[in-house]
Amino acid sequence: MDWIIAPVGRLQGTVAVPGDKSLSHRLAMLCALSGGRSVLHGYLDSEDCLHALDAVAALGAGVEREGTRVVITGTGGRLRTPDGPLEMGNSGTLTRLLAGLVAGYPVEVRLQGDASLQSRPMRRVLEPLARMGADAVSLPGNGCAPLRIRGGRLTGIAYTLPVASAQIKSAMLLAGLRARGTTRVVEPAPSRDHTERLLAALGLPVRRDGAAVEVDGSDGEPLDIPARDWPIPGDPSSAAFWLVAGAALPGSEVTVRQVGLNPTRCAFLDVLREMGADIEVSGLRETAWEPQGDVTVRGGAPLRGIEIGGARIANLIDELPVLAVVAAAARGTTRIRDAAELRVKESDRIATTAAMLQACGVPVETRDDGLDVAGGAVIRGGGVIASRGDHRIAMAGAVLALRATEPVTIRGTACVATSYPGFIDGLRALRPMG
Ligand code: S3P
């Protein structure tokens, strides 16, 4: 499926983005362990997150879904071996976190996924889980999916992550819940902390100690995980497309309502402000577990190229393709560094982001760990941006096309359904009438 995106002068209006993907994944898994009935409000009804529901159902949880309202009846910690392999689709998060979740239970689970998932590095979770005592292997033997996890008795370990990755950290914390003793994960830089917040909200023994997060395990005993209602805020990574589009189109005013504002996810807002964008947060609500609020951008403020690197990269890693798009609208060059992790996302996002920009005539230079984007070039329309099966490249490409001289074709947009099925409706809603 292709989109033909016509340029627009400006965007105007208010949108709500769908529920947070990271939170939807984590809630599906933890509610499946609880002893009762949990209700998730605003669950992300995207392909990746529907795979998460199917997976926990196959492990024994009860799942009822009506749109974005999901009721999960937990297993009380009695997971069962699924009848067949679990489909992870395109989701690295689901694969890695689920590998950790099941590792402490007496089950055998196979995790398989699409071509992109089969090329993504899984040793990063298999290795620490094996050290904890799980039989966790890559079936092809190349460190990639399909994976087979035979869970069992685990022992807590202290482990320093080789890269700042919330997925590895979370896999270990979830495994650590059932291990003997304490599991301690040291992060080279702070990554998103949704798992820690969620475990704490559930009353589980998790704590931060400087650069480390620790969880005390139950040594195979059942966990006492309460069932409850969970409101899921909008996904800031989805909001980023509209906020960048509004910042780059003078005369725009766009408000995204009820966006998750967890500081470990919102470094892109600081970057936009540093580039000169007019961003305002209102109605900030510090709920017991995840803050949320409304974010408004007003286009027209002059934007300047900046350096984006260092520890904050982990807190804006998913927004880098669309930040590269705003960089093209800025004065001067934007330098993205320390972002080698982009190479192992749903696509090699250093290569695919550069190709997206080049398809519209934006000068870009790539490096091993990032890219330089020259601002101020005319965005040439008439061409084709290939998503390469990567949802964020398709959507970032569409945002770039809004400022082009002519319509741009975005090739291969079915992948957008993995994270933001209503993206095109959102775009329609924000185009000014007449
Ligand atoms: C995620 C963590 C990030 C991010 C991914 C979702 C999560 O990956 O890129 O989209 O939900 O934990 P890493 O932590 O591996 O960088």
C-alpha cells in the first residue's frame, strides 16, 4: 500500500494519539500474571500490541477486547506452555520482554516474527537470561528469532547492560521477579523507565540505586500481583509526528491531547525547544504511575540546527527519524551522534532516514553512529520514499512530504499499522479546511 502525500501550507487543530505502545506491551504481560481482572483503557490497537494480547492468551490469560478497552483475566502466575509458536510480528519489544517474562516459569515458549524481527539482535537478552539459569536460545543459531525459551528456576545476577536499552533492562527485571535473590541491572545511560514504574505501582520490590535498578525475586513462589484499572496515556512517539510537522510549517497550531510525558520519553520535546520550536505543555497531570498532559506547537518560530547526542539519545531514540525531518527545516546542520542503536531497529534507521531525506533532495551524510542533516534545502516533491517496512520511516516521510514542492509517494505503508493505524486519519483531521 502506498500513500501520495500532498504538501500543505500549515496544520491546524487538536488530535489525540493512540495509547502508548511500550505501556500497552508491558500491561498486557503483567496483567496476565495477576490474580484477577484488569481493565486497560486506551490500549494501543496496533498489530504489535494485538500480538501481545494473543501471546498472553496463549499463555493462559483471559483476554476480551472492544476497541481500545481490554479486559485481561490473569493466570495468577500459572502460565501454561502454548500449543504452538507465539507470533511477535514486527515487535522487538514484545519478543525481548516476553522472553524475560516466561523465563522464570516452567514453560516452553517459541517466539517467531516477521523478516525484520528475524534480523534483529536477540543475544542481548538471551545471554543475561541464560546467565540467570534459563535455557534461552536462538533456534537458527545466529542470535536472532525464532527463539526458544525453556523457563525454570532462575538466580538473580548483577549485570551491566552493553547498551542503554529498556528492552534488555525490562526483560531482566521481569525474569528477576521469579528469581532467587536480587537482580541488579546497571544502565550505561538512563533508558525509559516504564517497567520500573509499573512494578512499583503493583507493589513489587523494585528500586533504583544510582545507575542501577534492582528487583527482589520470589524464588519461584507465586507473585502477588493485584488486578486493577489502568488508563494508558497517548504515545509520545506518535505525538512527535504532529509536533514536528507543526513546528516545521509556519502558521500551524497543533495540540496533541493526553500525551504521556514520562521524562525518559520526552527528550524530543527538549530538542525541539532547543532548535527554537514554540512548544507548550498544559494540563500536566502527575498520575500515580505515568505523567500526562496536552502539548501544543505553534509553527513559524525560526529553527536552528543543533547537536543531538550523548546520554539523551536513549530518551529520544524512536523520534530520531522525525527529528531528522525537522532538522531539514532548520538553519544550519543538525548532527546526530551516539545513535548506533538506530542500526538495529525495525530497519537500519541511519540508512533509511538518510534515504528518506535524500529522496526529497535533502543533503545528508551518514556515520556509523548517526547522521548530519543540512537544513534549509528545498524539499523536492515528485519522488518516492520507500518505508523499507519501517513504520516510523513511513510516517516521518509523510511529515517531510508536507513541506515538499509537489506530492510525494510513500511506498510500503502497511507497516504503519504496527504502531499507529490511524495516522492518515490524524493527518486529515489536521489539514485546514478550504
Ligand atoms: C522500547 C525500548 C526501545 C524502543 C522501542 C520500545 C520499550 O528499545 O526503541 O521502540 O518499550 O522498551 P531499546 O530499549 O532496545 O533501545
